[in-house]
Amino acid sequence: MFCLFYLFSFSQTSSSPIQENIVPNSGFELYSSTPIGWFYKGKHFTNVVKYWSSPTAASPDVFGPKVRVPKHWAEKGFGNQKPKEGKSMAGITVYGCEDGKPHCREYIQIQLKEPLVIGQNYYAEFWVSHLVRSLQVDGLAMYFSKTQISERTDALLEKEPALQAERVITGASSNWVKISGEFKAKEEADYLIIGNFTTDSLTTMQRNHYDALKYAYYYVDQVMVKKAPPILNVPVRSDDLSNIEIKKGKVIRLKNIFFDTDRAELLPRSYSELNKLSDIMKNNPSLVIEIRGHTDSVGDQKYNLALSERRAMAVSSYLNAQGVSNLRARFKGFGSILPIASNEDEYGRQLNRRVEFAILEE
């Protein structure tokens, strides 16, 4: 999928390209809900760590000020490490399927702020620290996917990564090690997944502790993906929002607006599209629009109506924060009463779950 460039770095400093990091919540500091316990299912991590998710049923962990590590795990050393920066970090099991523990492969996944640009070089890095009593391995890697991965099992994801550690990741106790390098994107991938995508038999392993556990576990912190020079000029597509015709009565669908399931908070991937709409509003000061939220027909009709209104309001609020008056960016929810496709299949339901805007005044 990508040209592979591997670089395994022990350096504590780096000269990163001067570009925006397109990984939101890169240090795992933001929570959707308070992490008051320990994670035993992938959905626990997904529900707690903002914007991040578990792509499988396996259960990655988060460590932070309010996380309580159970005694029998704390006795193995879990939670003794301090984050690379800030107050939080993630943790994943990356080896031990043949003779280790359940959930021998754990991964963490996030939607990027913008898709990768085909042909663009990228610089990427993430920092890891080895759980002292666990096994030491190579193979920790970054994989980029066009679509979100959502597996119902905790099985190994056999993928071809864009960036991978070539040597066994050791490092002294409590030290952080940087895995970094460059790659060239060959498709417009939207998601980043971190973990070990290699089978146990092809993963190099070593023990460094007399009482070693039967699996490998690493903490993860400070994830970065940036464009590397030269920066490509990307042609604007004909259907791009910036090319719309401003005409009273016209209804335009916003193509890249994302929310978590059953939630009304905008995901960072939405900002690029909404910034274009904000620019349109600022460049046309007499323009008045109505943001309209829609859902599919699954579930309670009253709930869907309320959800669609909250999502429309979230878009309007974002525009307000960018300096667009709420008198010019009104909002309304329609629930499921105005479908544009059949609700009998998932494809049609996906089309019906949408946010659009109507031009009220030019």
C-alpha cells in the first residue's frame, strides 16, 4: 500500500518538518468519559479515550491520573511508568499469542485530521516504553487505512505497515524510545492504526528479566504524522465545497462531517470542511444559511429528531466560534423524515445520515 521506509531511533530529540501534526489527541490527554477502572474489552478504550478506538475486540489500556490499576496487574508492574509528556499514555500487548495471554494483539486506531495525499512524503513518529517484566520484541508499527477497521474478534491484524521498528525495542527501565521515519502515501488513507502486524513466529523476541511474563507489552505516547518537504500542491476537485454555486434555495450536502455513533460532538476530521464553509460565509457577508441535520430511520423517531438537531447545532456552533453570527448560520433537525435513499440497506441508511445546509439569503 505504501513505500516502506524504516528508521528505528533511540534519540531523544528530532528535527521534525514544520507542518501540523494531523493526529488528534496525540498524547491521549483528552477523555470522553472518566477512566475510573481497568479495560477488559475494546469498547472500554473506545468509549474513554477521545477520538481513539480499539479496531478489534482486544482491550488496549489508558493510564492517567484517575485510572486505577487492579492489584494483580499492578504487581506485574503495570502503571509504574510515567508518560513521555503530560499525564496520560496508552498501553498495548503486542506479542504472546502462542503461549502468552488472551488479547495477545492489541491495537489503537484514530481518524486523522485530514486524509493522506497520494504521492506526498510524510514524517511519522511515536514513542514507546517497555513494561519491565514483559518480553522485548521488534515489529511495533504504523499502518494507514482508507476505512475504519472494526473487527469483532481479538485476532492479529496482518497488514503491511508504512513504518516499523526493525530491531528489538529495549531501552533502560522507564526510558522512552522513539520509532520514526518517512514514507510516501500511495492512497488517501484516513485512519492510523498502531500495533504489531506480524505473527509471533516472525517477530523477534528476547527476555531481559529473570521472571519475565509470557507476553510483550509497551506503553505508547506522543504520536505524530506530518507532511515532509517538498509539500505537494493538491488540485482542488470540481465538487469541492469551495467551488459551490451560491444561489438562494440551493441545498448542499457537507461531505466530510463526522460524529461518533449516537453523539453530537464533531470529530476533528470535520474541521477542514467546516473551515471552507466558514471562509465562504466570511467572503459573502450577506449569505444566510440553515444547517440541517438528518438521520436514518433506525431507532426511536423522537430520539433521532433530537440527535439530528444537536448535530446541526454543533455545526452552527463551530461556525459561530469562527466568527460567523448565529443569525447567519441557523440550524434545524429533521430526524428521519426527509430520506434521500432507501432505509432498507446500510448503504442507503449511510446516505440518509447527513448534514447539509440550505441557502436562505444570498
